[in-house]
Amino acid sequence: MRDLIKISYFKFLDFIGENKTALHRKKPSITILTYHSVVPDQVPVESYEYRNAVSVSEFENQVSLLKKIFKVISLDQAFNLLTSGNMTENYAVITFDDGYKNNYDYALPILKKHEVSAAFFITTSLIETKDCLWTDWVTYLFLKTRQQKVIITDVEQNFDFYLQTVDDRIKASERLRKWMKSLSSEKADRILEQLKVQTKVDTHPVEEDAQRYAFMNWNQVKELAEQGMEIGSHTHSHSLLIMLSNEQVEEELTTSKRLIEEHTGRTCQFFTYPNGQLRDFKDVHIGLLKKMGFKLALTQIPGFNPPGSDLFRLKRINITNKMYLPVFKAYVCGSRKSKYLEEY
Ligand SMILES: [Zn+2]
């Protein structure tokens, strides 16, 4: 019911011309969208696990709409427009973060059908493995466990998580992930191991729900590139740059760039910051990206990119499972400001 009211309200905004006005106001600029997952229509996409996913038919509706109101371009074309100063209209770029296999299975056919290009940013250490992101693990374990209480202990911090309701479990996952993002990857690994023991979950996310959690293999990444898609780096291990030494950042960038280039035969020149907020990276990291030949980098800071935008702090709109088409339209047109919704 609440969703119906929300949809009607956003349809009304469109009807009275708010989207048109907003589009006109932001012209010329580049709107870059962040997707993570596209999953089959049968999947319960409204549940928390799927908060950064859209269904196949929703994705197709969104791509059709983007083609109507924007000129949909590749990231390389966006780079040329931003550096040449020849921007004249409203453009859109479609991007995907992380490297989930569902991108290959469900997004690629729609992109091909509509003859649009997209850029896929992959976490190279997870490609061709049966593992998934630690953030996905944490949510999976909390949602799945039969335990009503889980205790995580550490020298500086102790957590007592009470897990009676789904809401409790979501809050527990959010709290623990937030803290774990401030830890070194070795320490975060140890906490994850502790959580696996405490939750007594004996199933594996990738085995149980590959459509949601599995990563692509290199053949699939290569095929995306051969089908005209751009492949960029999202680091090697998905560590937040701010948590690493400069040497480690350099290593992350070098390894992911090298692997992508070896497997696709194309130059890797684009980058997205894990987590993507301003606090997650520093100027020195931008220096390293430039030194290594990256042409631009995308954040997860909500907004649009007019001429003169900083090429290493480009803004994006994160697309979530709650963006029904009229809501999606309002966000991409700019008549409603997008809140930052956590990426992982
Ligand atoms: Zn990510």
C-alpha cells in the first residue's frame, strides 16, 4: 500500500512536469548509474539481501526509459566529452560494480537487445572463485542463523547481537559491517571466521543462491569485453583504499589492472572506489591511479557530472530494489535527490 502511494506520488510529479524541468536544469551533464545485480523476475527482490538488485524486467524498463530521455554512452565517450568540453546534452552511462555472475547472465542480454554499452567494474580476486564478498557473507550469516543471540568478542570491542526478528538481523549485519570496514583485512577475516562459528550456519551463500552471490569467471569477463562492454578495476580484494598503505594500494591497482588486461586483451583504464565515499580514499590514491594510467575514477557520491567535473571524483546514482520506474525516473532526472545507499 505504501509503495502504491509512493508510485502514485512520483507519477504525479512526472505529470506536472517536474522531471522535465529538472532535466532541463541540469543540461548538459552526464548521469552515471551504479548497478550491482540483475536477477530473474521470480526472485524476491524486495527482501534485504536483494537491496542492491533489480529484476530483469525492471532493468529492461529502466534501460528503455534511459534511452528515451538520455543519450546513453560508454564511459570512454564520457571521458572524451568531459575532457573536450563538447558536452551539449543530457547523457547517461550504465555501470556495474563488483563482478557478479548475474551481470553476465541477465544484464548482458538486455544491453545487447537495446544496443547500449555498459562498464563493469570487477573485484579481480573473486573472479573464477567460489567465494563471495565478506560483506555478503556477514548479511547471509545473520539472516540464515538459527541462533537467537550471537556474541562477537575482540580486544577493543564486544558485540551482543539479539536476533529475534528479521529487523534485528538486518541491524546486526549493518552494525557489524560498519565496524569491520574500519579494520585491516586480516582482522576483518578473523571476525568473519568468528561469526561463521558463532552463527553455526553450515551452508555457503554461493552454493545456496548463485544467482545472488556468485562471481563471474574470466571467460565471462572476456565475453563481456568482446560484446563491446568496458571492463574496469574495482581493486583486487575490495579493500577500502583508506585502510591500506600506499604500497598496498599500488599492489591492488597493479594486480587488478594486469589481470583484466591479460584476460581481456584490452587496456584497463577506469576505476571505481570500493564503498566510494569521500572518506574512503585520499589524494595520494588519485596520484597513484593517474601514475598507473587510469583515465578516470567513479565514486558513490550521489549527483551528476557537468562539464568541468573532477575526473577522479565522478558522481553516481546508486540503483536499488526500491526504485520503481517512476521513482527511478525522478532520481535520474534529478527532480528528487538520491540519498546514498550503501554499496558493498
Ligand atoms: Zn563494491
